Amino acid sequence: MDNKTKRSSFSGSIGFVLAAAGSAVGLGNIWRFPYLAAKDGGGMFLLVYIILALTFGFTLLITEVAIGRKTKQSPLTAYGRLHKRWSWLGTVACLVPVLILPYYCAIGGWVVKYFWVFLTGGCSAAAQDGYFTGFITGQFEPVLTMMIFLAAVAFVVFRGVNKGIEASSKVLMPLLLVFVVVISIFSLTISHTDESGVTRTGVEGFGVYVIPNFDGMTVQSFLSVLVDAMGQLFFSLSVAMGIMIAYGSYLKDDANLKSSINQIEIFDTVVAFLAGVMIIPAVYTFGGAEGMASSGPELMFVTLPKVFDKMGAIGGVMGTLFFAMVLFAALTSAVSILEAIVSSFMDKFKLSRTKATAVETLTALAVGLIVCFGYNIFYFNYQLPNGTNAQILDILDYASNNLLMPIVAIGTCILVGWILKPKTIIDEVEKTGCKMGRKRLYIVMIKFVAPVLLAILLLKSMGV
């Protein structure tokens, strides 16, 4: 009980929703969602994603937040509080953010670099072939920008739940939303005539994005869309990373959990959709259907700078706004990742916030240096089980996102669905007097549907 009385908490539901939404809205929304939507038939992917968000995503999200609030513990210790024999799941859940933080900060450093380049008028330079490769293969600049990004993240977490996480989210998230809306509107208004005389518009690109394409659709291709959309939900909702358990532990007992979860779902889905509106119409207008084939770092750091450069003078302004928005998204997500680890160290080892943050910051810095040097000094090429070629960053990403996160989610479904029973979570949601919506759906999802879907996702990740 002593641990519960001393624990920090969000000042209200708005602070929790903005912080949780800030965690959910990250790099995965911005560089992964638009690519998958373009690859998987536009509107078809959107439809599948929204359905999964309201069922599969809702199930995992409300379960983790409820576990956090019920136990008032971080991911490392929460599972053990629920069931002593399942404390191992907390260790795995805590390992996920430990693996993610170093390479996320390395990528955050890339965003810092590009924001500065565009802010200082370097739009044309950033659009040159080989600019991105030349940057990340350098031995000094990627390390410097990674350290700047990590320092900003650590500063927020050092300041605590209210003065750090909540206060920063209340500033950054509204700004992020404004930038997303402004860039999305601009993306719909542009047009471009290429060298062959073909004119394309942002509205046409928007149609490619939202109108379902059923050409050649088979059962196998539909399953591929399903798995892609399901995998994207991990990135979009920050589930199976321990983050929502940590944030849920800071949520007051009188908060309306159902309402907060609904708001997070809406906020995240809207921003993910708008990320596609920002990017796909612009890339289609200046690069055609071929331009939309780029994904991940190539989309954000190679393709989009070329698009901004082709826009002329306004491109520099839009590029600056875009990378400012991406930087805000990356910061709020990285803060949540670090907080999941720091809260775990505080609960498990009884460290102060200052010591826990210092320990993990130094650890992330050490591993982050290795990630940065993975493109020069420590460079190698390794083929992952899913067939992709990988360096150090990709290996950490694969281990955390493709292996450990599905394992954490499957374990959570089994623990809650079959051992503790769904009533454990339902009672936690309803203890303030509000009825849990989608209750029957939740029971079916947590016991049957979600574990099967997660098992399919895990097997696919392993190349089966």
C-alpha cells in the first residue's frame, strides 16, 4: 500500500489521453502507415485497419491500461502482482522498450538532422542522391544528433509524470495535430506536370489512398493485408511494449477508463489516417505510383525531401513543418518508451526517478552508439528469418517488434483470458460506475480471436 500512496499520477484524464496518444503517435504512424496503405490497396487497408483498431487494438489497449491501474505497477512488476507464476512476462515486456529505445533515439537523431537542414534552408541539399546514406554512414554527426535527441527525452522523464510527461504532451500534441492538419490540406491542393506531360494532383493521390483496390485480390493477398494491418496496430497503439501499463499505473482510480481508451483510439486513428493524407498525395503527385513503393527511412529521408524540393520555395517551408511534426511525434513516443523502463526500475529496484533515468539513459547511449556505428565501423549484412537484409538497427527492431511484442501480447491474452478471466479487466474498467462498451466483443477477442491472430503474426515474422 505504501508504494501506491507515493506513486505519481496524471492530473486528469486529459493529461493521460494526451500522453498515451503521444506515445501511440510516433514514427510508425508516419513512415509505416502510409506505405502499407499504398502497398495493400489503399482503402482496403484502411477498412481492415479501422475494424482491427476497434476490436483487436481495443482489446490489447484496454487490457494493458487496466492492468497498470489495477496493480499500480510498471510492466516489470505488474504481471507478477496479477499472478506470481507469470512474473516472467513482465521481464519480457520490460525488455521490449529496453531494446527499442537505443535505435529509436538513433532515428530520432536523423529527424533532428533533417529538421535543422530544412530550417536552415538546405531543402535542395537534402534532396540530392546519396545525402541520407552519406549522413548515416558518418562517424560523428549521427552520434551527435542521437545524443541531442536522447538528452531531450531524458530531460522530460527526469522531470517526472506531471512536470515532464504530462506538461510536454499538453504542448507538443496540440502542435503536432495542427501541423498534421496544415500539411494534409496543403498536400491535397498541389499538382505537378512531369517531363512526359502527365499532370497529377494531390486529390488524385488521395483517391489512390482511400479508394479500395480489389484488382487481383485473393484469399492470400487479403491475409497479407490483415497481417500488415495487425502489425501496424502494435506501432500505432504502443501495445505490448509495457508503455500503456506504465501510463495506466499513473491513472487515478476515479478516471473513466472506457472514455479515455475511446479517445486514444480516435486520436491515434485520425493521426494515422492524416499521416497518409500528408504523404501519399504528395508522393503520388511528384513521383506517380512508383514513388509510393518506398518505405521506412527511404520514404521519410529520401523520397519526401525530393518531393519538397520539387515544390519550389514553398517546399522548404512545408519540409520544415513536416520534420518539426515528425520530431514532436518521435519525442513523445521516445519519452513513453523511456518512462516504461524507468518506472520498472523504480518499482523493482526501489531506485529514485533520477537514478533510474540516469542508468537507462547511459545504457541507451552506449547501445545507441553501437547502432550508429552499425552503418560504418560495425557494418555487416545479415538476413533475418523474414527474408530482409539487416544491420544492427534492423536486428534490434526485428527482435523487439516481430518476436518479443507478439509473445508479450499472446501471454497477456492467455493470462487474462484463461487464468485470471476477462472479468478481472472488466471489473477494473467498471469500478467507477461506467459500463464497459464492447464487453462481449472483448471476451471473445481476449480468449479466442486475438491469440490466434497474434500467433499468425508471430509465425509470419519467423518466416513460417
